[in-house]
Amino acid sequence: MARKRTDMRKIKDVLRLKFEVGLSHRDIGQCLSLGPSTVSEILSRFKSSDLSWPLPEAINDKTLEACLLYTSPSPRDGLL
């Protein structure tokens, strides 16, 4: 059974907590009720994308989602 996608608010919070606060994957997962592997996957996809932190103000949720979902060579449905 496929997992439910993480909503964009949580994805943005993962990025903020990592790059602004400097929390570990485990601490981010506990703050947001996500597994550390999900946090790792989000950050790995972000690193593989052409984006940088802080995110450009002009980027919307659909563009961010597309950048994170389609930059990995083999995206796994349901992780994001």
C-alpha cells in the first residue's frame, strides 16, 4: 500500500528546521511527526534539485513539489 504524501507545509518545515535551526534528521522527525527516513528522503531530494535555501520568494507549492518529486532518478511514490 502506498504511503500518504507529506504535505508541503511539513516539507517546508523540514527544510527550515534543517537549514535555519540546524536540527538532526531524528529531531526534525520528532518535531513534525515524521520518520527519520522521510526527513532524509526530503533532504536528499532537495539536495538533488536545483534549489537552494532560503527558497526563492517566487516559488509556489506546485513548483517546489515538482522539483522535489522529479529530480531523483527513481522517485518512490508516496514518500513525499
